[in-house]
Amino acid sequence: MMRCVNRVDLIERPRVLIVFPWGLGNMVLFTPALAALRAHRPQAHVTLVGFRSVAADVVAGGPLVDDVV
């Protein structure tokens, strides 16, 4: 089910979608960029798309991302 997002929601909590199809090593190297994004925009909803299961385990459930798809 899709949820309608109004303009106020996007201003208060912007959404970031990161498409990242590579493996575990690249995810480890990319983690500092996620930390910088979270430090700069702590209120943003960050979703990662295109991860293999092992790479997703590096960040899933942690404070850097909200969703891993």
C-alpha cells in the first residue's frame, strides 16, 4: 500500500533512496558516507535498495539506515 506524502512531510523528514548493487567490500567502504549523511541530515529517512544479503547485514538494524530493500 502506498502512502501519500504531503509537502510538509518531505520538508520535515526528507527521503533518501540509495541504489547500491555492489558487494560486501564496497558496503564497508561506503559506511562512512552513510554516517556523514546521517550526521548532516539526522531526520532523513534513508532507504538502501539493491543489496545482496551479506552487504545488507552490515547496516541492517543499525542507526545509519531506516530500511534495506
